[in-house]
Amino acid sequence: MRMGSQERREQIMVQIAKRYYHLEHTQADIADTLGLTRWQVGRLLREAREAGIVRVEIIPRPTRRLALENALQQRYGLREALVLQSSAEDAATLSTAAQEAGRYLASLSPRPSLVGVSWGHTMSAMARWLPVGWNRGVHVVLLNGVANIREHGGPVHGVAERFAQAAKGLATLLPVPAIVGSSKTRQVLEEDPVIGEVMRLGREASVACVGIGSLSENSVLVQSGYIDSGLLQTLLDAGAVGDILGRFIDAEGHIISPDLDARTIGLAPQLLRDKAHAIGVGVGRAKHRAVKACLLARYINVLVTDEASAEFLLEKT
């Protein structure tokens, strides 16, 4: 294979990197497929790292706060609590929590054959940190509608696919909007046999992984075009503190706005109480009240959070 121009050389670097890091091919296999020598493959992988085409990150094992974990489990009757050291940067704290959530999911025994996931920033981060082959052949089903109205550039969709890809498993999607224009439209969609089957899988999944959303302009439901600034303010005035599975909840976890709820497609939060493992991930000050609401309503029985959030959850009121 002739390398040709620098652009062509970089294209070959990308091909090699994808095969080596994502598809787990050996350098010998890659050399045979592309008509190169093993020495050339090794050199191009090195050049790809030096050029920034490939970035290798060494992530230390997060520091756990065991005393806070025990206190949370006792206070809220949780199956498990994972409390990670807080960082000065929210993105770093989320990355650490997502890494630990992925490790926890991969450690479950017996391994679940069917796992439900929501979509959004948090679950996208968790998908990134799932170990390759974490549960080979697992079936991953999306729990709530995802088709967005507006593209905002964030990697918040395609979560179920990435969970399944990391496990070399199967993903079943819910290809409908998160929120529709009328309750009749939702009813018709959910009665469709194809959509109904996806909903059934979501109910039957023994494990669910969900993000807990804040009620702000940073909400993916706002960024994706479902909630405008006027409706956002209406929800805030009504006492909403955040969302779970696209449902907006008050400080005690009760659903806010029956009309909006009737137009939202996906698993109802109360059905999370039936899951053997309902894993909720929520970090940062903006999500404190929403996380507490989910705990009070017992929507989740496994919490992954940061130490500052844990201290808020344990405050006496």
C-alpha cells in the first residue's frame, strides 16, 4: 500500500487506530489486511499518538468516600451508594462518577441479559467509560424517547448503541420523540406494535441506568428543543427541581404538570422501583435537589454521586 500524500497517510493512521483500539485486531492482522508490515503498523500507531489522532488517557481509580456511602445507604435504604471525590471542575467530577458507574455495572453478578438506559450527558459519559466486553452479548434497550427537535452538537444521543457496542451486544432503540404535542399522539405511538415491544422490553429489564437532570438551560430537554424558556419558567414556578426519564419532578419526587407527563414517551419513573438495580448517576450542585427527590421517591436503589452532593443529601432538614 502506497502512503501517498500526508492526507492519505493520516487516513491510513485512522484506519489502523480504529482496528487496533476499537476492533481489537492485532498488529499482525492489521498488517495482513492493509498490505503493510507489522513494523509499519507499529510506526503509524506511534505517529497517530504523536499527531493527536489517538489520545491515550491514564485514569487513576477514583477515590471513594466510604463513610458517606454507608451513611447514604442507611438514610435512604439504598442497595449501594458510590461516592467519589469532588473536583473543582464539574466535567471532571462527572467523568469520575461515570467511570465508577460503568465499573459497577460491569461488576454485576449474575450478569444481566437485558439492561435499560436513558439518554443524555450523564449516560453518554458512562458509555464512554464502560470496559470493552463488559457483558458480552447483552441486550440494551432505550427507556425513553430520544428523537430530538434541534441538534445542539452534544454527544447525548446514541447512548444505547454505545452501551451495546462496548459489550459486543444488541441495542433496541425507541425511535420516537421524547415529548409529543398531545396525549392522543403518545397513546397512538405506544399502541403501535413496534413501539409497544420496545416499551415492554424497558419494563422487563432487571437493570436500569438513568441520568438525573437539572432544571436549567443546560438540560438536554431544553437543548434538544422540547422545552422552551417559557415552559422552563412555568415548571420552576410549579416547584420542579429536575427530571428523570424525561419526567419533571418536585422536591419529593412527584410528577409535575400532568399535561406534560401525558405527552412524554418512555418508562414511567415509578416502574424503576421494580428493578433489581436502578442505577442513578447525579453529580454537581445543580442536581442536588433532583437527586434528593429521586431518593425520596425511591426511583433509584443505587446512587453514584460526588462527596459534595452526598453531604447535601445527608444534611438534617
